[in-house]
Amino acid sequence: MEGMDFYLYGSRCCPLLEYLGAEFVARLDAYPFEQMKRMSDKRQEWDANWKLALEAFIEGYHLQGLHPQLIPLADTYRTQRDVFPNGHSASISRFLIPSEQYAHRLNAKITDEHNLFMREAGIDPVTFQGGPADVREAIIKSKRANAKTAGYDFSMFDDEQLIDDWTVKLFPSCTFNTHPEGVLVQRWLPHPTDPEKLTYISQIWALPGRELPSYMGIPSDADRSGKSIRKPVYLDKNDLESLGPVISQDASTMPKIQKRLRSDGFKGSIYSEQEILIRQFYAEYERYVSLED
Ligand SMILES: [Fe+2]
């Protein structure tokens, strides 16, 4: 966690490492945060409560309904979900492979996205001999083989960390989508007076001076040398396009769900086993709000 500052507005405080816990911090040990530079910083007001938005970013199964374009690319069925003390959590979803309930319905063919990720890993899709199920392994091998030339040191990372999406959540409302090349940091901050509004903050921190994967979504005009740090860009509320194709789908849906919470028919949420990270979040949240100052 070196290279980042953390602050707390409040009187109840303890040392950061004690708050995060050794086991949780170990999950982040391999990532060279101290070398990363901020290359994107987008902020926008959303018409939703911050907890509602957070829910959508700590579970992955909504992908099949809201982000159908990602169905061939992420296994959200067999996601590993880990809970840690003090409300922190982590989830790992396999990338470039569909959930098994979709595998037999999809044509077993290499998609444009497979080709893109192969090219970025140094594989020529034209001469690639395998099928879509072989792409993950090929990319992992190629990334390892080309790491030194590309200026990366992947020796601290497991194979899965070179390709999968690791979402690490710091309680209460910060997630790190970690990759060896960089990290997407997202936050959902409560509005000071209106519980049905929040400020969404999305930042990309990445290793400067190297080729960076396109899935990181670094703006085309970002200074990839790392010499100038990206300043925050405050997006107009109606500017969904600047959020990118995936987050814009989340952002446009959020206010609709917020409105539905006011329906007479809504008596409260029932969370399934699959939603253990949301259940853990609310258990910790309830513990906090029940504490006396
Ligand atoms: Fe989403």
C-alpha cells in the first residue's frame, strides 16, 4: 500500500495497517503502487445512494443482465469471494472465459476481444492455433515471456493475477481492480445532505513509460510518461459516454433502481449466498451506525 495516502474524517481511528489487517494487505503485496502514476481521474454525481451503487460493484452476476457484451469475457459464476475483518473483502473472476451456463450457448470461436488481448500480450492472432478456451493460458505464457522486454517484473504475481480481475474492497466504499500494470480505484462518496445522491470517483493508476493494456481505459490524451499527474475531470451528469461502455451502463441504471426502492411493494432486500460480500458490507455498516459517538 506504499505510495498512497489514506485519511479519515472522524474521531474513531487506528493505524491503517491495523485497520486493514495483515492478511488483507498481503493480497496487495505484489502490486507496485508506489511506482504508479495517476493517468485518469473522473468524477460525476449520480442520483443514487452510495450504498446502492457500491452493491453493484462488489458482485459480478449482474453482468449477464446489464453488460451482455462481457458475457464471453468473464466467468462471474465461479467467482472466488473472500471476506476479511473490518468489512474488507476481495473477489476474483476469471477473465476471457464465460460462465459455464453460457459456455455451451456461445459459438466456440475466437472473438474480436480475444484477438485484442492476444495482440496486446504479443501473440499474433492470425497464426494462433488454439480455440477460445486456450487463449487465457497463451496470454499468461506470452506475458511472462515478454515481461522483461516490456519493462515489467511479474515475478511476484501468480499466473491468474496476470489476466483475471481481482476486485479488492476497502471498507466502507473503495474498490481496487488490480492488475500488474495498474489499478482502477473507484469510490462512491455520500452526498453531504441528500441521501439519494453520491459522488462517483474513478481513477486509474498505472506504471509509467510502458505499453498499458487497453482494458484499463486510460484516456488517449493521458501523459503515460507519468511526468504530469492527471487532474480530476468533473463530468456533466448527462455525460455517460465519458464513463466508457461498461460503467455507463451501471451509471444509467442506478437512478432507476434508487426510484424503485420507494415502491410500496419493496419491503427490503433479501440477499442470496452469492451476495455474501454485500451481506458482509451491511453487517459491518450496521455495526458502525449502532456505535455511539
Ligand atoms: Fe456493472
